[in-house]
Amino acid sequence: MKSEVFGCRLVQLACARRVARAAALLLVLGACTEQGAAPPTELIQGDGADASEVGADAPDAGDARGDDDAGEQGDAAPDVVPEPAGERRADVVHSFGTLDVEPFQEVVRCVSWTLNNDEPLYLDTVKLANNGGYHHSNWFVVPEDAYPGDDGFWRCSSRDFDELEAALAGTVLFAQSTQSFEEEQRLGEGIVIKVPPRHKVVADVHLLNLSPRALETELRMTLGLVHPYDVDVVVTPFRLSYLDLAIPPRRQSRFTGDCALQNPYRRVARRDLDMKLYWVLPHYHGLGNYFNLEIVGGPRDGEVLYRLEGFNAEANGKAFDPPIDLTGAQGLRFSCGYDNPRVRSVGWGFGDQEMCVMLGFADAGALMDATVLTGTELVETDADGVEHFSAYCAAFGLPKAEGQAYPSDEERRAELYVPDGDVGDDGVDPVFGCVDTPADAVAEAPITLDSIHETVLMPSCSFSACHDASAPAAGLDLKSKSGLHERLLAHEVRADTTLALVEPGAPDRSWLVSLLSKCEPVTADGTVVAHMPQNSPELLAPGVVAKVAAWVEAGAQP
């Protein structure tokens, strides 16, 4: 491993520069292509300290406000600018329309939305909502002449879209938590992502339909604009990723990367590491069951900043208020854990493969990317049988884009700017409403347990890994077909209700039907609980809910 890690020290600096530039291009969540290919495997792993020379000759990338002392983040702008009158914030809502996904189909598409903004936009909030099938999506803002063509959905390959190029051409905007339906990225008061003039939103989206019935799903985005006067910090994206995954079969494992950020950061920002973390979002798939982020070096060495247990298909981004100040630290350590019940090893990728990535936003003097490309070694197997792997994490830095400067005094004096034209959709709500399943809904045929397993339980209750076989929510495995009938009828409901999960012949006395058919199911004492599927803004299609109710009414036969 050591010879691989420090290989570039044995050749000319040009090698290190080439490696650094290639790895820095990975500054996006997922680094996916339309075909689901992993980033290039021919990249040579370079030493973070030497490879970061890529930024050594760059102009001082200190605070974009233009303070003389790049080590100081600067005060908000001169107090002589009067507080503006009028509106100080606005929401712009856009529907990207619907997309059809055929039964058992996996789809990757790109989507774009031209903002028509003649002036910069400052966003402290991004909301994303869909009504099913979106596995994950990665969002950027790029110059509006990039990837030319009509807005809406399009094949990524038709315009040569590349996430790596998009991240460097503009900036990272947002990343969707795995399989979440509704998600809000709120950075904090005065903390913003900047969209330079004449830019557009672009993303690649990954959809997955695990059902034998076709899916029509809509996607909506809301941008929360704030007045330039209220901007305190324009954040910079950074990323940690563990590409060298080889998750062993039939056991649990964890993969850890130690990322020394200090030297590459100093080379580009011309000051010691002083990143202030405002937002982090981990990303793994259904086999993932653990994420941990902690500080490396300095007086707070080993301090855990964020830990996520299990997989829940919820919005798992975390905002820090106050921000986490990394001054005095050397870097960050991150870990992803997995439970792989399969007979084969699982690697990095789409579909049934896995990922280990963390997107972050920080007040920083450089864009940072830290990646485990190779060299993973088994460190230990703990008392619980969990295998722990680790590898060197190569870190690289790039100067911030010129367009990411702070608001000018002129912007701060002006009224809140909202783009003219068809940038938003009148009458479109940011999220989807919920309506109870109609009592007269017609059940889809066939009304059998096998069909319910295929059309309801697998795509909706197991898609989010809530009721899977390895760590089922409420102890109820709805994924495994074997023994399903017995589990449904014998399961002890853990909610405060007198209802059985399934009472044959009585859908009105079956807790399962209540959870699926009502937006606000209530317990015995009248407490409203979440409907199912968990985190879904809407109920399932009336026909499939009616199918479950009809099966129960007919006696809940095997």
C-alpha cells in the first residue's frame, strides 16, 4: 500500500499535477455517468501534500470579499449600506413535469431548468419533492449556454453531460438523500449558495421502479432566495468519497478514509485549514447501515460531528449552527458501514451496487475533494464480527470560481431580485398534498398475496429498506416472500392500537389497511401517526390500496 500511496513522489512533479487535476474533477456527489460507470480506475493515487501543488501558482484564493488579510473571513459588508426596503426573501417553485418508468425499469436522465437571471441569486434553501421512484439525484448550476437544448428531461449522453464538468463550470446546488420523497436543504440564516448571472439548474436523476406496474412520477424544486443584504457567507462545496469499495459477502463491514486536508488546503487558500462546516449529507444505498464523520488532528481530534445509524430513506442532511470550525485540525475521517447478505462482493456503482460519499458545504478558501481510490486493507475484525477496512484518502484543492464573490454594495442597496419570465410555475405547490384513498376505489386485479407482495410490499415497503430482511422496522420483514402470510397475520403491532395488523375479513379493523389508506392514521388515544410508505408525501395509488383492502376482506388467503 505504501508504495502506491507515495508513488508520485518517485516521479516528476508533473505526474502529481496530472493526478491532482484528475482527482479534483471528482468534486461531485456520486460521480455518476448515464451508464453508471465509476470514475476512471487508471488514476494513480497521489500524496495529498505534494499533489496539491496544482494550486500553488494560483492567485490568492482567500476570502472572496476581498479582505486584505486572507486569513480573516471578513465582516458582512460596510455598515454604511442602508437596510433595504421591501421584500427580503422569495420562493421560486418549478415543476419539471412527469416521467414514465416502466415496470422493473431503471432510468437515468438529465433534467434542466433555465433561470433567466440577469443578476446573481443567493439561495439559503433548496427543496426537492417527488412522488415516487427517484433513487437519487445530483444537482448543479452551470452557465446557461452549457449543455444547450430545451429544458425538461433529456438523455445525458445526447448533450455530453458530465457531473465533473458541471461542478467546475458552476457550483454544486443540492444532492438528494437516497430514495427520499421530500427534502429540504436549509443552510442557515445568512448562509447561501450563489447562482451567478445567466445560469441554469441541471442534474442527473436516477429512477428505479421495482413494481410490475408502470410508474408516472413528478419532480418539483423550490429555490429559497434571500436578499443580498442578508448574506453573511457564500458557501463552497466539498466532497469525501470512498471509491475503492469491495464489500464482503454475508457479513457486516465498515470502510474508513483518513483525509489530511491541511496541506492541500494551505497550498490553494494560502492559509492553514480554517474551513467552517455548515452542511453535510452522506450517501449510500440499501446495504448501508452506518455513517460517521469526525475530526482528525488538533485539540478536537476524534470528535464525532455526525453519525447515522441504519437506512431509512429520509432526508439525512445535517446543518451545523453554529458551524463546525476546523481551525487547528488536520482533516476529516469518514466511515461507511454495510450489511451485505448476498453471496457475492459488492462494489461501487448503480443498481444493486453501493456508494460511500459525503457532500458538504463550508465557508472555505478552496474547493476540496478527498477520495479513496485504491489501497484498501483489512484492519481488524471486531468482537461482533464486523470487518473494518481502511485506506489512505488523497486530498486535492482548487481555487474557488470567480463568480462566487460576495454581494456588491450595489446589490445590497437594490430591491430583492427575482428573475422575470417563466422561471417559476404559478400555482404549483412546493410539495405534494395527501388525499385519503376513496372508499369506492376499484381494486386492481389480481387480488392475491403474491400480487400484493409484488405491487405494494416490495416496491413501496422494501424500496426504502424499512421492512427488509436484515433490519426490519418494527420487526416486520415484508421483503422475504417465504413465511410472509404467517408474519402478516401473527405480527404484534407495536403502535398504540387495538387493531391487528391484518384481521381476515375486516379491513376496517386492520392496522395495515389504515396505514395505507389514510393520510393521518390515528392510534387508540387519537394521536396521529405517519401513514405508509414512510416519508411519502402521498398515499399509494387508490387501486393498489384497494387491492390490499379487498384481499383482507376476502379472508386474507395465503
